[in-house]
Amino acid sequence: MLQVKSVTRMFGAKAAVDDISFSVDGPAFVGIIGRSGAGKSTFLRMMNRLTDASAGQILVNGRDVLALRGAAAREWQSQCAMIFQQFNLVPRMDVVSNVLCGILNRRSTLQTMFSLWSRADILRALDILDRLGIAEQAPKRAEALSGGQQQRVAIARALMQDPRIILADEPIASLDPMNAQVVMDTLKRINVEDGRMVIANLHTLDTARRYCDRVIGMRDGRIVFDGRPEQLSTGVARDIYGAGADFNEAATSTAIPADRAPDRAWADAMLA
């Protein structure tokens, strides 16, 4: 149960997020749409505690996560995984180590400094990569992967945290249509199969209509629409994006690549 109550974020005299309220029951796939500067990313950053709110509450099962401090706030961040537009991977680090970074906050400084991972953690990271169809990429540097593959590594890192909620901030904005579909299909599968709430900031109406159970439209920091995807009429779109906006998006179809086995010699070396 998620309840957002009168959440506001001020930057000087300007409200980036202006007194927004909504609630979500159960593991829904919620899309937040709007133009750049509408307040979408600021809201997700507040929810993940990367940015402080100026006012309001975000209640998750009755607990105000905006009031958490110190270890309690860090524990909440592990339960509320964040996926970014630019992936936020370590480019020169191998893929599986990037995935394992999802549990850094559960490890000691010594373990982190010397990259001491348990066999169980490595196997779990490989299983997650295998589920997302990129296990064969495990030994490669992250920088060697395509954008779509890197975003799936970022999703795998989020799953490594075993979060209740996944926040995706423009997860397909820098991807071509084929890779965008693969990433969105992956997020939807996680939502349905795992029963995890997904809240994704999206630019396009077609993507929101296809994947979301519910859509929230923001403009100038305020919510101007909250409803089901089929209610996204042209008139509603104009309220969200402004008059004269182009609401068309070309639809491109692609299949998720078939899973392949990881490089076993490399995996055995990691587990040694």
C-alpha cells in the first residue's frame, strides 16, 4: 500500500513538485507521464530518498519513508530500487560485479574493498542475469554491452536488492525502439511474475497505454490526470503536454532474445 500525501519539493521560490497526492493498492504498474520539467524525476528521487521533500508524506504500509534517517533510510533504499535513464553502471567493471553492487549496503567495508562475494550471491546474480536473457554477458565489461543490454544489467542489479518497489526514471529514453520494447517487456514481466510494484517515468503515451495499469499525468509539478490507460484521450494528452504537442509514437516490435547459458569457465573461476 502506497500513499502519497501532499508531497512538495521547492527549489527556491519554484515548486518542482507541487502538493501531489495519490495512493496505490497492490503491485500495480504505474506510469508517470509528462513533459521534461514536469516533476516526474524529482518525485521518484524523493521517494527513493535521493532528494529531500519540502513537505508531505509518502507512506508505505503506513510508514512515512520521508521521515526515515540514517540506517533506516538506507534500509528503505534497498527496498525501493532505482533504475536510471543512463544506467549508472561501472563501465570498466564486469557485468556480474555490477549486478552484485545491488547488495553493497549489506556488506562490510572490508568485503567491499576486496570484492569478496559469497558463492550464494554470485549464483543468485547469475540466475537473475539468466532470467533476463543476458547471462552470457556476465564476464564482459559493462561498457562493451549495447544500451538495451546495459539497462537490463541495471534491472538485474535492482532485482539483486530483492525490492518491494522498483522505480524506473525514463528507463527507455536513450534506447532505440527495439531495445526499448525489450526493457519494457522485462519490467512488465517482473511486475506480473514477481508481484512487485513498478513506478516508471515515461515520455510517450503509446508506452503508457501498452504497459501500465494506471497512468498519472504531471504538468508543472502538479497531477493533472490520474486514471486508466484507455482514458488517455487526445484532450487529456493536451492537458498533460500542452496544446500542439505531437502524441504519435511509431510502434516497433521485437522479441526478447532467447536465454543462453553463461560462460561456465568464467563462472567457475568466480566461484572458486
